[in-house]
Amino acid sequence: MKRFIHFTMKNALTMILIIPLFIAGGIYSLKTLHMEKYPNVDIPYLTVIIPFQGASPEQAMNDIGKQMERAFLKLEGRKNVYTNGVTNAVYSTIEFDMTMDMKEAERLVRRSVDSLQLPKLAGEPQYELTRPGGNPMSFTMGIYGPEKIDEVQKFVKDTILPRLTVIEGISDLEWSGITERSVFIRLLPQKLITNGFTFNDVREAIVASNLSVPTGDITISNEILPVRINSTLTSIEDIKNVKLFSKEGEYTAKTLGEVAEVTDESKYTNNITRINGKEGVSFSIITEGGADVVGIIDQVKKEMDSLAIPEDYKVEILHDQSIEINQSVHSMLREVFLGAFMTVLITLLFLKNIRSTFIAVISIPVSIFASFLWLKAMGYTLNIMTLAGIAVAVGRVVDDSIVVIENIFRRVRASKERDEELIEQATSEVATAITSSTITTIAVFLPLAFVPGIVGGFFKPLAWTIVISLLISLMVAVTIVPILSKVFLLKTTPKLSHENVLQKWYRKSLTWTLHHRLITLFAALVILIGTTVSIAPKLGTTFLPQEKVNNFKVELTMENGTSLEKATDVASKVENILLNQKEINLIHTVINPQSKNATISFVVNDSVKELYEYVSNLQLQLTTISEPKEMKVSGIGGIIGGAENKYTLVVNGTNLEEIKRASEQITAALKKVQGMENVTTSLEAEVPEIIVDLDDTKLAEKRMMPAMVAQNLRALINGDVVTTLQAADEIKEVNLGLKMDEMTSLKDLGKVQISNVMGIPVKLNEIGELKRVHNITSISHLNGEEYIMVYGTITDEKIGDVTAQADKMINKLQLPENISYYKEGVSASMDDGFRDLSIAIGISIFLVYLVLVFTFKEGKAPFVILFAIPFSVIGAVIGLYIVKEPIGMPAMIGLLMLNGIVVTNAIVLIDKVKQFERSGMTKQSALVEAGVIRIRPILMTAIATMGALVPMAISNETGMVSKSLSVVVIGGLFTSTFLTLFIVPILYSLFQKNKKSLSHI
């Protein structure tokens, strides 16, 4: 290290020029870095949805689900395959290894789906990747008008959407509230029976009446002319006038209008949308992973501003992630610079010299901007994790420079002969200590960069940012600081060094404690154990602290069989309550026409101070609406999309009845857990349905086949597109089906006629028996085996405590044999996260010890230094208790960080003790003298680090990571620094043998 320091001193100009290079590069990188709220982490879940209109859960699973399972179980990197067959659709979620690239995973899944033999009535497969934040939509806008919704829809489809699809970085555009006009022909059952017509008769008549067929060419007056038969339907009246002819009995001819209702209607292509209680259209953009979300949304806004939107249209931005991202990033940047200012101020107060302060804090801008340069080079984005890493590092990057400048400043002021060699010597004296302390801190954070799972993915950018900042700060401390000291400090007026009040007090106190070692050590241990035992259990545990959100949603789950009109009416009741609240705006309602469930999202104004109390009162008002089967109010946002308080358990086995019994036991137990609500299972109550049991003998007699019956009956009930209608400049589909409103009983349905192979009508009750039965609403498979999922909502902020209580209750149950269960989702992530971070903390402590052994060339001194670590828990626990924060992942990261900072202070002290011992001092004298000299840099670095984190600790805008992490570091560093100044010398005096002074040799 001495040679390196000497080399940099001889090449001072070159080293100085590196500073503006780093700063300029960092500023450029900062301006060009993409901004996201969360790191672009591949969450290893991909869901495939295949619509299957009219299918029962069993049919959906048999015809599509099992094929999907077989294909997905062969995929490379997959862990589990969850498949659910429900009415009208199949859902399959593939869980991959964390090492899997999800873009490659999606490619493999799409290829597997393309190879499936899907039924003709299966819809287009949909693919959904799970993303940080839960909501994949980056931006949602709603448009509604005073009257004609059709015009609004046309404006969105024809004008807005084409302009947005060309914006680079948008992976998908989704819209809701769009309808398409179609012609609906609803056959009247009784009229069909009376006139002897069947569905096939009507379909053939419509197709035969709407055609344009070339018949050949003829020659007239030496001119060859093509001949075409043209009979096209161009209006509703044309369709009503289509002639129908009976195939049996007396010849009759009827028009279609006599046996059917013919209407021109709008049909929703997806969901029904309302904005602030009025029918409207909404569209959302989904950005590519790692894309510049803020820049893309700005482009979308510019495109919208450039459009000539009719004046009577209302345009509302329903969701804008760029606002949240900008607020989070700018808040974090503000705290970074406030932290840097606090560090400069504290350094100035200690050094009491502007020149020395300037030299010491030069490492802050260099390290920070070099970190931005590194983030750009590595492809990271500017998000709350990378900025949290920089904010955490601000107080630490100045530590090495403080130790160096303090030693140089002290030596220069005390020396009459001052030259470049003196500065080199002063730097070399502490070079080993600061190198060791920096490497130990790096050793603390490196395990965090390799923590597996989703937790590791999120915290990896934070770890690497801190590591890079610390390496840069070490280089600055041993290169730039001595060079600038040579320029600014050599002309400082010599001044005899005198102990200040703090040093005198410390000398006296340390001398006393070294004479009362066991009493002092015992008192410290009592404080440590007492704090841990009395306060820590009261804190509780959680996965990630819940962020404050202003966006909420009401989720309505309707009873099975609820009509769309009923669901719409219930949603309107919720809207009316919300519209009457002056503190609420931007009410966005989405109703699913298939499930009849609804989601009503809304925004609470910032003026509401007691947000959650306000929402609780709102929930009480909503309980007056009794129609929904279930109604939940929850926040929108957070790192895992509001799933922080979900408890999920997978119950599987070899026998479905045993799985059902076990899930019922578990559900009953969870309902007794305090802090757990809305406990349900994936196996909902059975719903009624009609089964047609076909008789093979009767089918043969009537010359019919089961497939023929099924196909015709499906078309009658669901409708079938039989042709198109060309009206003006618009082509409309013509949908033919049965008017189901007139079906009031099984007897009515039994009278429905279907054509046999001869075209003769046959009644449904002539070929089979119609039964009303109860059937399950979904069939769930895990890796090909049936399973049931149990869900619960945790209402207590101490999520870990409620989870532990739930686990305890389940473990007491006497479940059937061959039944196994395990946690999924946040419950599992919390267990894995705590386990992995605990392992990382253990590894970091071992690596720290390894570095210390290498530095001190012995095992006892490093062992003594490690004893400073446990005492940091005292302040950390007290700090969390004061701010009422539970122990979560950020707090664990704070404890990990403390390992490095606390050890750094001890290294600086013990390194000086070793130097004095080598010069011939006794052990006790060396401890006292080293302590008196090192108390100032130790306190300076500790207070500078705490000061840098104070802005984050008191801010409410820097995200879920900052507060608890900052509080843990500030509290832990406060107690550990104070105790390090006494406990480490005591332990060193107990473990190290006394060495004879040189005067005795």
C-alpha cells in the first residue's frame, strides 16, 4: 500500500483529472438512466389463460387442461404447474426456477401451447407475466361522453389506439368498455315448434339468402360477360324477410321475422367500464420489462395532447405510474443529497477546518457519481433499491477519507517539519485499517448480492451499489485525499495537540472500565439480553412494510348464477356511496360479463390524514350492500401488488375426498386465528347445472349422434355467427340463437328441436333425460394431481406473527393420512426471505472474521472485534420500537449493514492499539492511548453515517425500504459505537496477553 500511495503522490495531476471524469460521467448517466419504481426482477410465474366458451370445469380440464399440464411439465426450468379448469376457461400457472429468464420461459410456453390440439371453440390463448407491483399496467386512461357511447368507442378504436401502438417500449395495449355492433336473431321456441322449424333450417335459409356467387360467362354481341347471382342482406328488414320452408307436413312458408326477434345491438368484446358512474372506455399500456416507463408515459401524454378530442368528451387519467416513480425517485435523490449535506456538516463540526472538510467529503460526489456510471454500465435502472444503496453508502463512503484526513491533519498540526513524506506516512499509518474495514464491509454486502429467490433479486442492486461506492471511496481515501492534503494542509500553522474535553472524559472513563472489566461487561450483557427479551417480541415480524397508498379498490364477488343486470346494479350502489364522498375521486368500475364480478377502484385525496381510519369507515358504509357473496376493500400498489397480507396454503394428496376433508379442517382452524379474515378455499360451493343424459338406443332410432346434439344445443344456447351483414361502411356479424328468456323449466328445454341427419326435427326429450344436478365450480391440479388452495387475508400489520399463529394452529390438526400442505405466495416468500437473509448474515460474519484474520495475522483480535456486533441489536430494536415498525426484510438488511459498520469502528481502534504495542507500550496503556486518539474519527464516522440516514428515517416518501433500514442502522450504530469504545478494549484486555515494553528488553 505504501508504494501505491507513493505512486499516486508522484502522479498527482493524473489522479486529480480523474475526479471531473467520474463526476461528468455520473451526471450523464444520471440523466440517461431509465426510471422504475422497483428493480426489473423476473418473478418466476407465468399464467396461460385459454377461454373455452360453454365448457364446464370438468370439460375444460379434460379437453384442454390435461394437455397443457403434460406439455408444461416437460418445460426446462419449471418447478410447479398449477392448472385450474373453470366454467368457460382454463388457467395454468407455471412456476419456474429463479434462474430462468422469463422472456425465454414465455417463448417456450408459447411454443408448447402452439403444439396443443385445442378444441374448435377454444379462444385465443392469453399470457400474463407476474411483475413487481402486481399491476402490470403502467398507465390507464378513461374517456366518457355525455351521451353517445358508440361515438366515444369509435374515437378510441379508430383514432387513439392506432397512435399508441407505434410507441417503442409498449409490449401490449389493453382496452375495456369497447363494444361491437352485431345483429342478433333470437328464435322463439314455441313458434319454431308450431311451424316445425329447427335451428339448422333457419341457419340454412339465412346462409342461402345472403350470397354472391359467380355462375360462369356468357357471350352477348361478341362481348364476354361474367354472370353472378347476387342476393345480399343489407338491413334488419332484409333479415326479417328471409323465407323459411317446412320440410314435413303441409307446405308452409314463413318469414324469419314471424318466428324470431331480430335486433341490432352492441355487444361488449371484453369488460363493461364506467368512469365516475358513467359508461365509458378505458385503455391501458403495459411496458416492456426494464423499459423507460416514465419516458413512455410522457410520449403517450404527448400523443393524447396532440389529438383533437371533442370538447364534450371527459378524459381522466385513472392510473399513472410515472407520477409514483418520479415521486419515489426524486424523494430518494433528495434524501441522498440531504444525507450528503448532513455528512459534510458533521465532518466540519468535528474537524473545525474548511479545507480539511473539503478534502474529506470529496469522496461523496466522486463515489455517488461513479455509482451512477456503474449502474448505467451494468444496465440497472434508477429505482428505490439502487437509490437506497446510494443513500445508505453516503454516510459510509466518507468514513475512510475522515480517518485519513483526521490522521494527516493531526500529524501536520503537530509537526514543525512538514513535507510530502509526512503526508505519505500519515496515510500509510491508517491505510491498512481503512482497507481492512472497507473490505470487511464489502464482505458483509457481497452475500446479499447472491441471496436466492425474489428477495435476493430485489436487494441485489442495493448490495452492488454499496459495494461499488465503497471501493471508489477507498480509492479516493488513499489517492485523492493525500494529494489534496499536500496542496491545502502543508501550510497549516503548527499547533501543539491538546486533549479536548471529550478525550479527557474518555481517558478517565476507559481507565475506570479497564479496572472494572467484569462489572462493565456484565452490565452490557444485561442490557443486551434485557432489550432483546423485553422489546423484540413486541415488534412482530412482516415481509415488507406496507407502503402508504391513496389508490384503493372494492372487489365484488357475486353469487354463482347472478345475472349481468344484477351485478351492474350492485356495482352502481357501490359507485353511489363513493360518489357521495367528497374526499374520493376517479372512480373506475370494471364489470366482467362472464363471471359477473366487479372491481371498483378509486383514489382518496391527499387531504385525508388518517387514511386507513377513513377507509375503515368507508367499509362500514359498504356493508349496507348485502347482495355480493363477498366484498373486499384493499389498497392498490406495494412491491407485490397488495399481496403483502395474503396467506396462501396448498393442500394436496392422493385422494380428492381426503383433500376436501383436510382443507375443511384447515379452513375452520384459520377462521379462529386472530388477525385472519376472509378465509376461503379454491373449491367453492357447488352450483346447479343441467345435465342431458343421452340414450344411445334412442339416438340410433332418431339417426343422431352425441356430437351432433352437443353442437346444435351449444349454438342454440350461446348463439352462433352464421353470416355477416354489409350495412353502409360497416360489416356486422349475424348471431343466431334461441331466445332463452322463454325457457322457464326443464320441460321447456326438452321441447327444443334439433335436426337429425335427414333434416327431420327431433325433440331433446325424445333422445335423453334432462336432470338438474349440482357440480363443482372448478377443478384444480398441481403437477397433474388434484389439490385445493386455502386463502386468508391478514388484517394485522404484524404479518409474521399472524402467520406463525396460523402455522401453529394447522400443525395441531389431525389431518388424513397422505395429505401434505405447504405455503405459497407471500407466506412462503417471508419464510424463505428470513431464512436466506439469516444465512447471509451468518456468512457475512464469517467473511468478516476471515478478512480480519488475514489483516491482523492472528485469531484473537478479530474475535474480540466481532464481539462488537451483538451490541448493535440493542439500538436497532429500540429504534424499531420507537417508530413502531415490525421486523421485516429492510430491517434485516439494516442488521446486515451494521455488521460492517460496527466492525469498522473496532478495526480502527484495535489497529492503533497494535501499533502502540509494537512500539513498546503495555496493553493497558496502548488501549487507553489508542482510544483517546481514535475516539474522534470513530465518533466522526459513526455520527456522519447516522446523520446521512436521518433524512431517510424521518421521511414518509422514500418507500418501504428506507425507514426501517435507516432506523435500524441509526439505533444500532448509536449503541454499538458507544459500547465499542468500552467493550472492545475490555475484551481485548481479557483475551490478549500482556506484552513487555521495550524498556524491559
